[in-house]
Amino acid sequence: MLKQIKFRKYPAGLPLLILTFLIFGSINLLKAQQAAAVQEEQLKLSLQLRPRAELRNGIFTPQLTTQNFAAFISQRNRIGINYSKGNKITLGLQFQVINVWGKDPQIQQSSNDVSLFEAWAQIYLQPNLQLKVGRQVLSYDDERILGALDWNNAGRKHDAALIKYKKGKFKADIALAYNQNSERINGTFFNDSIGQPYKSMEFVWAEYVMTNTVSFSGLVMNIDKQNRTDSLLSHLQTIGVNAFLKNQKISATASFYYQTGRANLKPDVLQKTSAWMGSVYGNYSISKKISLGIGSDYLSGKDMDNNSLSVTNFNPLYGTHHKFYGHMDYFYVSSPHKNTGLWDNYVNATYKSSALTTYNLAIHHFEVPGKIIDYNRRKTNPALGNEVDFSLLHQLPGGIKISGGYSQMFNAASMKYVKNISESQKMKPNQNWVWLSLNVQPEILLFRKPIE
């Protein structure tokens, strides 16, 4: 059993103090380093326009017979600037506007909200050491715990300071984030309903590349949250390891994560956390055009008749869940499933008809690891249903991509019990989703010049 890590009694200003020492220590390192050969100065402009049409008839949660399908076109618009000066500094700035076609009047009275997606600076302290500070994407490994969430139009970003180290086959990142809702005069209360989903976050991630085909990584993360009704802090520690294998014919991944800590799900009460997840996946290339894969993801949960105060359902946190648990996003995205956990067994096939066109087919079988209780408080079948996901991608010249897909969910009766659907309500026999997207994403080199 892992020893409980206690963080509750640290002073409120400790994360800021640590960040101050990091910055001043980094400046001293920067002054102390010897001048290195600088190659060139660059300024790049990146643009993205990504409209996506969707027909939703049961996405996120089963659609009822009394509900109608939804159809709309949404669009992501981004513009970014990236500046680099040799091995001294890199700056990134990216703005985005997300809109739904027809949302605004033809004669515009107010502008769309423009949000700052990324704004960071990366300072090269030494050849193997950098400091990256600001709003940035944190994406690691296969994106199970920390991912870019690029499928979502808004994406996912963090406000953080990141120390990055790399030497030979080893690299490591140390991150620190401390959040507040505004510039305060007193107090440090943080309401995560209107900001980032945590008050503070610290993690250490490391990777070792053993050979050209085998690598390992590990993550130790602490997250602090604050109950919205009081000042009590809850803490969640996530500890995990990953193994990766990839050669010309076979690619495989194995992961295991454990979570511990104290959660304040009720005011003034801290509840013990003990949860875990494990996953394995293997893919075999039959030829240059065809590959087959098989995998299993197990995320612990709580029996529906378990009334204990302990937290046993694993939280995949800030990963890209759309990538793993079915494209219709029934799990870990927007609709809860009673903290019952998930057991997802799946197979997939990929066909590359050419260098520019790829087709993918995936079939998922979803179950609950523990007990499901029906309307009469009796144990019932843990199977939730099966999902079929078909998608295609075609690339055109000039950084243009066309993608689309069709998904079908075949719900079992138990899906109603974990999705809080009452006995009197009926699910539609057909639950499906269709989408088509155009992604135009050029990158423009504004200038490049050598410097001494």
C-alpha cells in the first residue's frame, strides 16, 4: 500500500514562493552559462480554420424517444505567432475564436469572444535545460492523463511553469501551477467552476528511451482543489508508469496508474481515495496498408449499492478521453455514469488506401467493473453496450485535411441505470452520430535570418 502523502498544512503562499525561487534560480543559471553558437532568428505565423458539421442523435448520453436529433456546424479559428532566437529563447502566442454558424446576427451588434489559447516563453538556461512559463498545452505519453484535447474545438490548456530537462536517452519535466480567480487583496479562495479545474498542481514526468523500439515513462502528480462552500482543501495524488514498444510490424502500450489522497465531496468532510486503472494495447501491421489492433482499459469504480464514503472510482483527469473510450463520448467527457468505473475491451482496424487517405474502424464493448443495481434494487447485467466507430482522413496539398466519421451505439438495458434515466423514460433504438470536418492549417515563415 502506498503511503498517504499529506499536503494540507502547507502555507497558502508556498506555491508562489516555489515559483519565485524557480524563476530567480533560472535567471542565475542563464547568467552563468557560457555563450553558445546561435544559428538563426525566426518568426512564423500559423493559421487554422476548422469548420465541423455534426448530426447528433445520442452523443454523450442516450437520447430518449421524446427527444429529437441535433444538427449544427461549429468552427474553430486560430491565429498564432512563434518567435525563436537560436538556443536562447522561444515565444509562442495563439488566439482562438470558437463559433457556431448562425449564432451571431447578420448585422453584428457584439463581437465573438476571443480567448487566449496559448501565451508562453521558453528560456534556454543550458543546452539540456529550459524554463517554459505561461499558458500552454500539457500533453504527455498517449494522453491518458494529460492531453491536448485537440478534438474539442476549445482544446485544453494550463497556466503553468515548466522546467524541462533532456540529456541523451533521458528527459524529465517538472511543472507547477497555482490558480486564482482574480488579483485579490486578501484570501486565496479559488472557485474552480469559473476557472481551471484545480487550485494548484505539481507533477514530475520522466521518460527513458531504452532502445530505438522500447521506452518507459512515469508520472507523479498532485492536485489540490477547494470546496466551493468552504476553504477546505482536497488533495489527489496520481502515480503511474507506461511502457511502449514500436517497430516496423508491432506497436504495443501498457499503463498502470494509482490514485490516493483526500477528497472533499461533502462540506467539511475529507474522504479517502484509493483507485486505479490499467490498460494494454497491441497493434500488428499485416502489410503496409493494413493493421489490426486489440486492447483493454480497466478503470476502477464503486458498486452502485456501496454507500461508503471512500472514493474508489479512478479519475482520468485531463486526458484526451475521446481518443480512448469511444467517439460518442459516453464516458469521462460530459455525462457522468454514477462513478461506477469502466471496463472497455476493443478491437480496431486501419486501412491506408494511399499515402494520403486512411480509414479506421473500431468496435468497443463496455462493461461496469462492479455491481449495477436496477430500479428494483436488484443486481443486474454489468454490460452497458457496444459502440462501432468508423472514421476517415484525406490529406490535400497546402496543409488541408478532410475528415469524417459515423458512430453507432448499441445500448444495453443497464446503460439507463448508470446514466440516471428513469424507469418511465425510454431510449431510442438507434443512437448514432455523423460528422464531417475541413481543417485548413497553413504555417507561414515571415522571416528567417542568421545571427552570430
